[in-house]
Amino acid sequence: MKLPFLRALPIGLAAAFCSVAAFAQQPIVIKFSHVVAVDTPKGKAADYFKKLAEERTKGKVKIEVYPNSQLYKDKEELEALQLGAVQMLAPSLAKFGPLGAREFEVFDLPFIFDDYSELHRVTQGPIGASLLKKLDSKGIIGLAFWDNGFKEMSANKPLRMPDDFRGQKLRIQSSKVLDVQMRALGATPQVMAFSEVYQALQTGVVDGTENPVSNFYTQKMYEVQKYLTISDHGYLGYAVIVNKKFWDGLPSELRTALEGAMKDATKFANDIAKKENDDALEAVKKSGKTQVIALTPAERTAWKKALLKVHQESESRIGKDLIQSIYKETGFDPSKF
């Protein structure tokens, strides 16, 4: 009676071994969630990272990209990452203030960067690296900064001078600095998830918002906004982040391959950001639905003067030393305003 069992035993062990081996060969899945459209700079960069990561790990890692808030909305995604429900995100930098990393709100300061050259001296230099390092204590690893672009103001009335903002309800991300910015202009800030903005504009819950043109176009906000002011008053960028426990648990050779893929995807993201926004602006103009306003030098100076106090009021929150270090890096001189 025992003999058939003993003969079957090696076969059973072999089957079990094959099953374990097959399981061991299953790719490691990284769920990469974001809240914008596929055809935005972030959307395209996420897909490019997926391509590079899967190629360079020879299929050992599979990247599942979920755009357009398919998995999580703005307010949910960071908690989901910390809980391990998703492994990778690229939230806007304004999201880290509510998480307790208030230093990231320095990127929300109006007119602190005049162009991409100044910006990249910060995001790609020691200041940027030190900021990403501050996320470690939150159970998060910061991998890179990705550009979206400089923000423009939109509304259903022309916004040329600071006084034009009075009485306007404007959507913002959850950022104390952006709250202070809108109030400095005389507007009423309304915190709202990105996925809800179009309907809020359509129904008049808010009068306007701020966004890089690529977001304004891909989310079809031009259908429900009469005016777009090219102000370049602020910057919208992202930090690509991963769950720290998950990242630290990866085999070192896979982590190295993914870091290389992220470096190249970051260059891709930043290279296309300006072009995507330029192309989106032309598309908005061609739609004929939104009038585009270009600020004169005098009007832009008036905006800067009105918004400089946002820097001063934010020193205690963000850190005066950090703000001053960025002034030094970029050459910003507040005394000119």
C-alpha cells in the first residue's frame, strides 16, 4: 500500500517545485497611479518609464500605469502609497505640505522661478536632493522631479491686473501657500480634487483656476473658461515617489535598473514639458473658445509686487533659510519689487 505513494512522492515534489519556480518567475508588479491624462507630459513620461523599466529588467518588473485618477484621487493617493496599496506615484509638489513636508511648498511661491534654467538649478541640484531626502521619514523614497510647466490663470473675466481677481472663486490644490497667494490677489481660494475641476468650472462652483496649459487643454477646461492669462506666475511640478518598504525590499540589481530608467524618463519628461505646453496653447487658441491674454511688462510687474508678500508670509511655514538659498541659486532679488 505504501509503494504507490512513495513512487508518487518524487512526482509530487517535482510538481510542487515547478509550481514554486513558476511563482518565483512571476514579474514584480509596480502600480504607478497618477491623476492626469495620458497625453500630458506626466502621462507620457509615466508610459516611457514603463517601457524602459520593463526592457531593462528583462520583464522581471511589470509597470501598471493608471492615469486620470482611475485608482485614486488627489487626496487619496498618498495614503494609498504609504499603506502599500500602490507602489509609485507622481503627485504635484503641493501635496507634500499636508503630509508634513512643508518645505516642498517653496515650489508654490509665485514668481520664485523665471524660467526652466533657474528651476532646474534647484530641482536637479543639492537643494532638490535634500528635499527628496526629507520624505524618507514618511515611509516614502523620492526618486526624481518631473516638470509639468509654469502655471497660467483662467477665469470667465479678463485677469490683467491684481484688482481683477477681487471676488473671484479660484480652485487651488491643498497648499497653504497657494491659499495665501489667491487671498493676496483678493480672490477666494477653493481646495478641490483635480478630477472635479471641469465640472466645478462648468457649473460655476468656482470661477477659475491655475494650471499649465497642457492640463488646461487636455482636461478641456477651454470649453468652460472664457479667458486664459499667460502669467507664468507659478510652477507645477511633480515628485516621483515610491513606497520605501517596497523599494528597499527589491533586489539591488532591479533597483539599479529602475533608477537608470527613471533617470532617462526624467530627462524625457522635462524635455517634452515646454513643447507640450506650447503645443497646447496653440490648440487652445485654435479652438476659438478661450481668449488668450498676454501680460504687458507693466502688468506682470504689478502681479509680482502684489504677490511678493506671499514669500514673506510663508517664511515661518517653509523656512526662511530655504527660501533664501533658492534666491541665491536663482538670482531672485525681492528688493526690485
